[in-house]
Amino acid sequence: MKYRRLGKTNMNVSVVGVGTWQFGGEWGVNYTQSRVETILHRAKELGINLIDTAECYGDHTSERFIGKAIKDQRQDWILASKFGHKFHANFDRTQHFDPASVIQQLEDSLRALHTDYLDLYQFHSGSNAHFDNPDLWETLAKLKQAGKIRHVGLSVSPNTNLYQVDKASQNGIDVVQVVYNRLDRQAEVEILPSCIQQDLGVLARVPLASGLLSGKYKPGDRFTNPDDVRSHRENEEIDAQLKEVGKIQLYEAPSGVDMAAWALAWCLRDSAVTAVIPGCKNSKQVEANVKAISLI
């Protein structure tokens, strides 16, 4: 494994982490505790020390799986979660960014994760109106002083939202999480340069473009499981992206190299990116993700 300094946090994180949206049950697979434990234990064996989760990956469902899996090895992990949303059925969420709600979300997350602190607590894809609330940032600063969170992060959306990123440091934000992959390079234009200027750690989310960069799919393939969030996307959009993936495989990815590993290494080639946080359905996918290390 390779490690990089996560911006001004000075934490050394594995360049490949574990994204855990899928544990909440919205990617066509229902997880069990034993399945999650197998994934995370293999990740640890391979040197991964970063787990990224959220309050709304299920109703703290992902967090509960993780908490039980690592409760006896908490000190070995850099644990990141998020705030701002409440999970409801059918891929629905409501937004809750007021300070009182954020405090309650944190308490619920800590309980689910079987821990008394988070290494990173992230503003989760909120609007600029929610972002421009001094009381929120004052509340987070107090939670840091109380030792319940160690660092504050920003999971920015959309990934062109320079307004929030440019104000990160003044709001006590140390880390930015942004969509970045070979099919979506918008962050390169303004977001990543701003992160470099402010010495912010960068977590690249959706680095495999929701699996489209894994090399497993071809134009015409369909996500038909209604419990898979990808089934709600337009087929024309997916086909266009898969055609682009085909060109990338042909002209960019070295012959014989695993496409998923290449795609993760592609993200990590940018010095602004600290780590990628791909999802994984099983331990074999964890192993495949870690192959990216040999390509950077």
C-alpha cells in the first residue's frame, strides 16, 4: 500500500480507501454483517486504512455494519462520515443541515459506528444556502473542541461548486470530497487547483464512474434491478458513457491491464488527489482496486 498526507490534517491515508454507499442497499445487493466484515478485514490486510460512509447510506445502515466490523480495531482506521440528510425509502432523502439536527446526526452516527469520535465529518452535498450558515460552522468547531470530530470535510456537489471550495479554509474545512474520474474531469478546471492552494486533502469519489469504468459493461447493457440506483439513469446517457469507455480501453489503457485498476490509478496520477474511495461488493473487488497501487 501507498499512503499520502491528507492535506492539513497531516493524517496519512491509504491512497485507496473503501467507499460504502453500497452497504446501505441501494446498489442491487443486500449486505449482511458477515459480508461487510469479510470486505473490511481483507481491506485491512491489504493496508487500506480509510473508510468513507454517510448518515444516509440507508438509515445509518452502512455505519452500523462498519461499526460492528471494526469495533475491536477502531484505532487502525481513519473513519469518515457525513451529515445533512435523512434516508427514506425509494432512493429518497430529506435535507437537515441546521445545527441541532447535525448534532443529533453525529450522535446517531457515533452510536452506529461504535466509536466516540470521527476522524472526518463531512458537509454532505448541501446547497450554498445551507453552507452559508455561520451557526453550523461554529457548532462543528465546538464538536471538534469536544473531541467528537477531529477534522471537518466538504463533500461538494455539484463538482463545479467552486463557491464552497474557495471558502473551505475560512470555515475550518480540511478535506474536500469531489466526483473525479476519467469520464468526469470537471474538478480539474477549478476545484483541484483551489484545493492545492489551500492545502486541502482531496478524496475522489465515484472514481470508477459508478462501475462504468470497471470494464465489465458494454453499450446496450442495462441495470434492470430496481434496487440498483443506476437503474434510474437514462439509458442513452449510460450508452454514451460506455462508448467512451470503449475508446479509453482501446487507446489509453495499456493492453492486459485491469481496467478498474487503471481507472483508479488514472485519478491518483494527479498530485492534488490524496485518495480514491471506490465501492466494492466483495473482497475480490477490494483486491482488484488495490492493484492500482502498482500503476502509480
